Amino acid sequence: MSIRLLLVAACSLCVICTAQAVEYTRVNTTASQISFTYNQMGSPMYGTFGKFEATLDFDTNNLANARTTLHIDLNSIDAGSEDANTELVKPAWFDTEKFPVAVFESSHFTQVAEHHYLMAGQLTLKGITREVQVPVELKPDSAIGIFDGELVLKRDEFGLGVGEWADTVVSKDIAIKFKVVAPQQ
């Protein structure tokens, strides 16, 4: 009798562990968002990127094979004013005529706590590629997963805001926040 009870318990545990594995392989870019915050002359500023493409292959039980890519159309920037939008696409900032897209490609994910991961990868802006690490929280909700993350970008490392903008009128740190919405598979 106790052997049967032990077998039932072991099978139940296997079912519970399997039921908790969740896979996300598509991104709903309409529901997702990329935003940024910074300070300009001591005042907080906010902006967004309206166009981006993303791929995702994320299985909570197979992080070794988890991958994501993000291509951001830098011309889709909305920094809150037409003057700012016009300035940010110029060579001193994004130089979108030469570099219209920013690209992030993950190399690996590490779980740091339940639903919390550290995503490592390469970010390319203005032809400059840097290794970055991004803390990400997965918020499972019904049949979707919401991946929230934030990266503090050091604009000097990517040649952003050169020339007359190299001083501290605009903060050196730019907080890039993202919310990626992905249906469960």
C-alpha cells in the first residue's frame, strides 16, 4: 500500500512540474512597448519607440535554448516634441540615415529568482556593439506572459549625444524600459 502511495505521489509531482513549464515563441508587438527616460537640464523626460520587431523563443524549463532578438526602428522615436524628434535622428545622436535600426540579440538567460531572469546579449547602436545584461521579470497572466525589463544605457558608450550635446544638458544615463507581451504556446 505504501509503495502505491509513493508511486502516486511521484507521478503527481511529475505532472505538477510539467504543468508549470511554459513556452513563449511569439511576440505581440501591438501590446508591447519600448520606452525611455532621461533628464534634460534637471527635468525628467519620457519617450517611446513606436516601431519594432521582436522574436522570442523562451521555455521556462529550457533556458539554455532561450533566445530573443529586438530590432528597433530609430526613426519611430517620440521624445515628446517635434524638435526633439528631429534632433535625435541627426548624426550627433542616432544618425538614422546611416544607422536606422538598433539591434539587441540575446546570448543567454540566467534565472535569478522565481520569474526573474538576467538576460545577456549584444546591443548595437550607431554601428557600435556592446555586451549588456538586462534584468527581466516574467509576469505570467492567464494565457500570456509579460516580460518587463530595464537597461540603463550609458550614451557615451554608443556615441550618442556628441558635439554640442556632449556636456551634461542631457543625462549620460538613459533608462530603456520594455514590456514584451507574448502568448503562451
